[in-house]
Amino acid sequence: MNLIWFILSLFIYSGLPSSLSKNVSSRPAIVNIGALFTFDSTIGRVAKIAIEEAVKDVNSNSSILHGTKLVVTMQNSNCSGFLGMVEALQFMETDIVAIIGPQSSVVAHIISHVTNELRVPLLSFGATDPTLSSLQFPFFVRTTQSDLYQMTAVAEVVNHYGWKDVVAIFIDDDYGRSGVSALDDKLAERRCKISYKAGISPVSGVNRGDIMDLLIKVALMESRIIVLHVNRDAGFMIFSVAQYLGMMGNGYVWIATDWLSSVLDSAAPLSSDTMDSMQGVLVLRQHTADSERKKAFFSRWRKLTGGSLGLHSYGLYAYDSVWLVAHAIDAFFNQGGVISFSNDSRLQSMGSDNLHLEAMSIFDDGALLLQNILQSNFVGLTGPIKFNTDRSLILPAYDIINVVGSGFRRIGYWSNYSGLSVVPPEMLYARPPNLSIANQQLYSVIWPGETSLKPRGWVFPNNGKQLKIGVPNRASYREFVSKVRGTDIFKGFCIDVFIAAVNLLPYAVPYRFISFGDGHENPDYTKLVNLITTGDFDAVVGDITIVTNRTKIVDFTQPFASSGLLVVAPFKKMNTGAWAFLRPFGRNMWLVTACFFLFIGIVVWILEHRINDEFRGPPRKQLITILWFSLSTLFFAHRENTVSTLGRVVLIIWLFVVLIINSSYTASLTSILTVQQLSSPIKGLESLKKSDEPIGYQVGSFAEHYLEELGIAKSRLVALGSPEEYASALLHGPKKGGVAAIVDERPYVELFLSSQCKFRVVGQEFTKSGWGFAFPRDSPLAIDMSTAILQLSENGDLQRIHDKWLMRSPCSLETTEIESDQLQLKSFWGLFLICGIACFFALLIYFLQIIQQLCRTAPSDSITAGSSNSVSRRVRRLLSLMDEKEDPSNSVSKRRKVERSVSTNDKGTELGAGNLRRQTEMTSGTNINS
């Protein structure tokens, strides 16, 4: 029996794989985790104590791990990637199930490769490099906030104050480069940019001379917004040198990332010299929600350290990282996970006995523990500990603090949920997200130089560089801009406006004009503007029209002159002539008016014929009455009185229509006979589009492209280079090789017409734009120049410059419009419609009354349905009833008498009926004659 146990034991220790010898029970007495960071760093000094206290709290809490003791082994990496890798490899020789740390992004990059291969989760409370992605390093878990969010907060602050360019000073390692790259992306999303990047060597012992050389370069830059993304030693040296160089005074803005807040929170009160060198600096700090548990831990911390070491947010995240591992291990055991390790066959095959690589082993269930870590959901000292889909902690937020005096004050918060706010993010999470510009708020800031006035953020670079300003060398319209022959001097309206605006700037702007064009032909302005994007010019000054395609590539100042496209055409004076009285109305207007006069006369005759003696008599007399009545209403001189209510209603409405027509005719005829009338075959842009005649435009103008966009064939467009060519082409006309009209901008047209009185503007201005000076996109100089141009406009200098160069001659002061339009039917159809409707309803009511009377007089039983002469009898009765004279006073008694007579005759014999018909016919004839 003993022999059997001996053989079995020998088989277990020699024959079985080494992985089985390392297996332990599912709930072991001890679980080992590692901690890797720099002990004597700003973050490491706090993290060491925080991790130790977290392990104590976990082991003393019976509700977690249930008897299993958590043991942490700490190793000092000294912020060295090489040492970190070696120490990580040493961890793998032991049964380590997770590693907390490192704090350095550089070290995290290196050892993440090791943890990936050996399947050991790496929980970093300090590595903020956003390039440490879960795709490349699946076993890397960031238990703090990524610099991606911190740089978003910095970009939000920059955008909030309206700045466009920043200078970034950073440590030239993975941490610094990746952070600044993220900042560049976030600024670009807000149309801001990093204009200069200055890297600092990550090697310790950077000397003061190197920093001074770097800051002198920064001082020569245009931007005064400096973002500092470095470590403690380099940061304090930069502030010291900046103060020495006067870069901590008015006009400068310094934004430091959370490296400075960690120092301010953890270090003992800094020296007065150090604090003096940082006055007015804005600092970001990772936001952790206030809670009773956090307050209790701060009180406990002060007792532990005696007040010699403060607690910063990285220490809180380190504390929560331990609890995160503990919760994940507890869930791991609850799911039946077993802590077991297997040797890596690849390492055994290398045969490196001196390195003892075979001692490192793979954590078999590392993926299960990683899954439990990512699915954790509990509340720690920093707030909710939960990961989103991209494996980042939820609800990222930062405090924004301002260094003032011997300390600092908080001026607001940034959160990924609601942006900038003076309200803690926890209060905003219960509300709908609101990232609108109006909702972004911060408290007032004391800026460098002890001023509360927001810095402009940039100055003109003090490095002796002159702005290269492109100026079009025009061949025509040289009043706007022209080059003095034989010199490099430019003059003109646009040049004077630019110089006056530059003189109003609060700083000096060195510049030099560079000619664009040969002076024999106007240059292409679109090509000139495009040279800004290629860097050939720093700005373009001249008569540059602000159009959509150009605004996509450059920024323009406030327009200093209005500009829109106009059509210029030749004209001729219209003589009044013998038939001038017909010109106020168009042909259709005359025709419809005449028809309505006759129609109204007929309607009134119908309505008045039965009861009004003035509308009765022989047919010839009645026809004359209709014509006379209708025409006499034109002068309100009709003699016939209307008796019926319907006739009076129709007449009142018609007289109102006649009043309007009369007044309009009189006003139009007066204008024709007293005001000079001009005529042109071209009425405006629409008539040009419908014709096939050639159209002139100025060489280099955007009018060519605009007309092509309207569908006008390019073959119809004729390029003209000077006012003389304009006049010649218009005088010759299309039949003699000229043009029907010219399309050009308002300033050129006004100057052309000031000396050419044979042409006029036809139609309306069909574009609205202006002239401005062009600068590169997001140039702060464009904003300041716009302010200066507005000031020139308000104080009257802009008008005085305009009058100096573009004063009009008396010819251009004529403002007569080309051929005032005739009055057309479309201006009066509403009146005619109302009148027509009134006539229709009056006639309708009248005929209904006649039919009603006819029905009352109809025999009730003598006329059968099959009678052949019943229809003609009814028609004769209707005509007789419409023609007979009705006395309004006794119409009722007469109606009754007629009804009795009709009834009696219907009951008589055929002879009696015949006599009655003859009697009725005689009566009708008498009525007609009367």
C-alpha cells in the first residue's frame, strides 16, 4: 500500500504537467496582486498609501472575498520603461492575477505587451495616454480618465473664450505626444488649431537654458494661449523662466493639464516664489463627486499623513482600483473560476536558462477575470465605477481651477455630458443634456497680470516678419486699386481703406504689398484668393468680392463696400406723341375695362327695366339708354336713377371700381406727360436669359461664373477689359458685333455711368454681396480688421475715403428708371372680380324672383303634361312677365287679380280661352308700346 502511494506521488510530481502542480482550490486562502509605479513621484507617494489602505479595507470587509486574503506586492518602476518591463516579468514568475499600475503611460505601453501574452489584467490608475486602446491591448484597463476627455475640456475652454490658436508645450514621450495629438483633434472640431508645438526632452535634468530658448521662440509667436502638458519638474521650471521673460503678464493665457492640480492637491504649501510664478494659470483636475464616504476618507488621510501629504484624484482612483480588483475576483470565484497557471511552450523552447523564462506562466482564466473587471458596477470614492462600451469610465468630468494668491479657486466644471458649467455635473445628470453655447458658463477668472479682462489671445508676431499682402494690378477702374508705375506703391480706394483700418489696430502690423497681375489685363481674382491657401500670400487686399466659393477657403473681413450684380443697357428717350393718352393702360386693361362698361349697363338695365320708367320705351331708345348709362358712369354723370335695391348695389360697387381706375389713369398719364421716359429693349436679367444676344462682363470678375450658373451659354459671354470697351460694345449693339447689355458689380457700374450718360441700369440688383479683405482661415487679424472697418464706418472716415476716389459727376446723379411699366390688368383683376361677382348674384336673385312670380301665375290644372303648346306658352308668359311694367305700390293686388283671371280663363271653353288669349296679346302689345 505504501508502495502504491509512493508511486502515485512520484507520478504526480514528475509525470504530470507543471500546470497541475500549481492548481489550487477555487477559494484559496490568499490571492496575489501586484502594484507597479514610481514610489517617489507626485502620484506614486499618494498612490502607495492609498493602495495599502484599500487592501486593509478589503481584507477587513467580510462581505467581499469571503475569507480569502488579498495580498499586494509593490515594485518601484522609477518611471523607466525598461525597469517596468523587468519588474512586470518578475511578477509573472509568481501567482499574480492582476497588476495595479503603472502611473506612467510610457511604462504602460511596454508592459501591456507582457500582460497581453500572459493574460493578466493591468489596471492603470495613472496612464492617461489615449492611444492605450483596448484593441491593441485588450488586457489593459484604464481606471482613471483618458487624456482624450481632458483635451476635450481644454478645447472647450479655448472655444468658450473665442480663441483660435494655441501653443502646446509638452513632454516628448508617449504621454505628451498623444495628449497633444488629441488636443489638436478636439481643437480642429471647433475650428481652432495648435499653431506651434514645442516638445521637451523626457530625460530628467532639462536645463534652464533649453527652456529659455524654447520660451523665446514661443514669445515670438502670434498666439498667447499656451497649453502646458508636462511633468512637475519641467512645469515649474517653465513657469519660472516665463516669469523671468515677462510671459506671465497681461495678454498671456496659461492652461495646465492635471499634472499641476496633482501637485497643488498633494504637496505641502508651495513656496511663495513658486506660487508667484503661476498666478492666473488655469488648471484642470479630474472631478470626483463629493460624498460622505469621500469626506471620511479625507479625514482618515489627514490622520495617516499628519497633514504632510495631500490626497489628489489619482490617489482616489488607485484606492478604487484595489476595490475594483476585489469585486472582480469575488465575482470570478462565484462563477467557478479557478486560479491556475500554465507554462508558455514558446518560452520553454527558447532554452534561455539564465533568464528563467520558463518560470513565467499564463493565467488560464485571465479572460474571465478581465470580463468581471469590465462588468463591475459599484460606487467608490471617486463616484460610480462602471465602464462603457469603449472600456472607459462613465461620466468623465474635470474641475477647472484658477491659481490665485497662495492657493486656487474653482471657476467651473467640464463634463462630457453637459460641457462647461458652474453647476456640479452630478446635478446635471438628472436633466437632459444641453451642450448649447448659451448654456456654457464659467465664473470670472483672474488672468496673468492680475486682470479680470479676458485676454485677446494673440498679438502680431514680434519676429520681424512682414505680412505678404497680394494686391491685384488692375488695368481698368484704377480708382479702386492701382500700382504707381515704376514703383512698388499702390493707391486707390481699397488701399486707403486698408491703411486706415490698420492704423486703428492697437498693435503694429508690418506688411508689404506684392503685385499680382501684369497691369495690361485685370487678373483672375479667384486665383489670387487661392494663393492664400498655398502660403504665397498672408492676405489679399483689393476689390475682392465676398462669394460663397471663396468663403470656403479663406476668411473675409467685414465688407467695406456693398456690391451686387447689375445690368447696364443703352436707352432711348420716349416721345409723348399724339396717342400718349393711351399709354397709361395696357392693351388687355383697355379691352377688359370697355367690356365691363357695356356689361354693367346691360345688368343695370335688366334690374331696372320692370320698375323704372327711365329704362323703358322702344328698343332703340333702350339700347341708347344702356350705352349712355354705362359710359356716363366713367364721369359719374349718369342721369338715370336706379330704383331697385339690386341695381343700386351693383351701381355702387361699379362706381368704386371706376373711381380707382380713374385715379390710376390720371396718375399714370401725369407721369408720362411730365417725367422723362426712357426705353430699353432689355428689361433686366430675365429678359437677358430669354434672349440669345451676347452679354458683356468684366475680365476677372465672378460675373462670368455666376451667369453660367444661371444657364446662360458661355458662347454668349463677351469679356471686356475697360470702361471704353463697355461703351463701344453697348453702342454697337449685337448686330454690329457688340453686346446687348453688360453685367457687372455695382461699384464699377456707378463709376462707369458717372461719365457715360447714354446708358442706364435696367432691372433690379440680383445679388447681394460686398467687398472685403481676405485672410487665412481662422485668422485673428481678420476679426480685428473687421472691428476697425466698422469703426471707420461709424466715424465717417469710410465715406470720406469713398468720396475722395469715387465722387460721382452730375450725369450719374440721374435716377430716372428705364421705362416705367404700364398699368396692367393684373393690378386691377381683384376689383373686376368683385364687381363681376356682385353682378352675378344680383342677376341670380332677380331671375329667382321672376320665376317665383311665374309659378304663382301658372294654371294649376288646365295644362296637361302631354300638351304640345305648353312649353311655348310658358316661355311667352316668362317673357311677358319680364317685360311688363310693375307698379311697386300695387304689385300685390295686381298679382292677385291676374291669378283670378288666369284661373277663370283656364276653366272656360275653348272659345273663351281663345278670346282670353287675344285679350292678353292686346294687353301685352299695349304695355310694350307704353
